[in-house]
Amino acid sequence: MKVLITGSSQGIGAAIARKFLEEGHTVIGIDRQPASFSDGRYTHHQMDIREYDRLPEIPGVEVLINSAGTQNEADIDINLKALIHITEKYGLQPAIRSILHIGSASGHTGSEFPAYCASKGGVVAYTKNVAMRVAAFGATCNSLDPGGVLTPLNECVMTDKTLWAQIMDETPLKRWATPEEIAQWAYFLTVVNGFCTGQSIVVDGGESILRRFIWKE
């Protein structure tokens, strides 16, 4: 299939791109950074997804995965507004088979930076909106909402022993996911799955269900 992935140069996006290439698909990536790998079936567009007038024409996208994201002052612009623009441009057309947004468990719990949580919460609502519209093409749209993932964006806490110990106390499985684990979920939801749609799947090692009950002994 013809697969378009944003944020394909590192972290989750790169792992997803490699997974699809390993499975024999044709992959197009869009990222501000240069390509981090090479493959004869991979085409890379180095650009900012907020530059809407520069977005390449890519007809016939069958799988669209919005993985580009940030945790800074551009949260709303990149995580939500650009995601919407990319989806409307490449996803709402007859060839589409599946759309996947990489969201965040924080879009459900609200337990992160305010604008970041708001951007990911918007993805949850937009996923349902898109699912209703692409159903006319027999396509699905879901969001995959991870908790902690071992990516470069999270190195500031991964390398701090004190903070890392505190984070692990809040994670029942006592570890974070690898990008490759998230890529497996992405592949399942877009290629294997053909019926689940309009859903936001939280994959966070149980972090969002942990509720500490403290009482007098």
C-alpha cells in the first residue's frame, strides 16, 4: 500500500516508517529533519508541515499516519492544526483505507503541559469527526495514544535518575514503551484492522489507570 507518515525521521514516526517498509509497503515521509534511513521504497520530503502552501501533491494515499508532534510553544499549531490540514489534504479521498493519528494519553488525563494536553485532546475529538466522514470510503480512522515512549523528545527525564524513579512509581509495568512497540500497534490499527473506527486507543503501561489510595493504617 501507499503510506504517508509525518514526523518520519525519528522516534515513533521513524519506527512506524521502518515497520511498513519491512512489510513491503511504499512509504512517503514528511519531516523537518533529513531522512534518518534509506530504502528504495521510501521517499522523503524535508519540510515543516505548517507550511501548507509547500505540501507536495501525493495522490492516492491509502494509509495516512500523523506522527509529527512537539512539546513546545507550537503544540496547537503542529499537534492539532497541522494534523487537521494534512488529514484534510491527503486523507479525505476515495483511495484512503485507514488514517491514524498519534495522540497521547495526556489527551485523556490532562496530566501534562496545558497546550500539549489541549492539542492532544483535540485530536481525540477530530478522530471521531474524520471517522464519520471516511466511512463513506469504507475506511477507518483512529488515534493511538501512548503514555511514555523511549524517544529523543523524552531524554531529559529518561537520563535523570531521580525523575525516572518517580515516573516508574506511577507506571504499573515499570517501563516505557519502545518506538517499535508503538509501530506494531500502528500497523495493526491501519492494516490488520478493518472495523474498529472512531476510537482512541490508550497504550500507556497502565499509567492512566493507576490511582493511589492512601489511608490511615
